[in-house]
Amino acid sequence: MRDWLVGLAIAVVLLLASWALLILLARRLPPGIMRDLAAFIPDCVTTVRRLRTDPRVPRRAKIAVLIAGIWVASPIDLIPEFLPVIGPLDDIVVVALALRYAARQVPRDVILAAWPGEPRLIERLLGTPPA
């Protein structure tokens, strides 16, 4: 039992160390598409959290963004995360669809205020506002 706990502790430490390394490397990326992609999922998670607690967001939209947030946090993926480039693709698609769905039911300024990242990214994701 003790060996199992030691193994689990080592695995957790290695996982946390790999996350820290990825964060450090992501911060060193030059401005451009790769940096935007590295920040996209954390910005989406923050947006989901903010929209989930905003009283101006209808229940349907809250459910959609909550499901997207759970999808991103879930270790089960359609495309395994360890595959380079395409690994996080299913997470990005699910969050993008949920945010677009929410944007049709929520005033645009609410979504823009909830987005912590580069405004041009969320504006491009949401598309042109309806006339």
C-alpha cells in the first residue's frame, strides 16, 4: 500500500511539474497564432466561469457553457490530448460551439466583458453581430 501511495505522489508531482513547464514555455511564445492558441482554452474556461455566474445569461446558455467547461476539464476526449497539434482540437471546437450558442441568447457586450483575453479572438469566434 505504501509503494502505491509513493507512486501516486510521484505521478502527481510529475504532472504538476509538466504543467508548470508548459506554462513557462507558453509565456515565452512570440506574439502570433501559437500564443493565441496557447491562451485560448484558459480564456475560454474563465469566460465559462464568468458566464455561469452572470444573472443576465439565460439558463439554456448557462447549461451549454457549463457542459463545455466540463468537457474541457474531463480527461475523456474524442481526440487524445497527447497527439500533437490536433489533441486539444475537440476541446476548442466544443467550447467555440458553446460560446457561439450562448452569444445568440446573451447580449454581445456580456460575452465580450466575460472574455479575459485578446478581444479580437472572441470577436472572430462570435462572428459579425446580427444587423
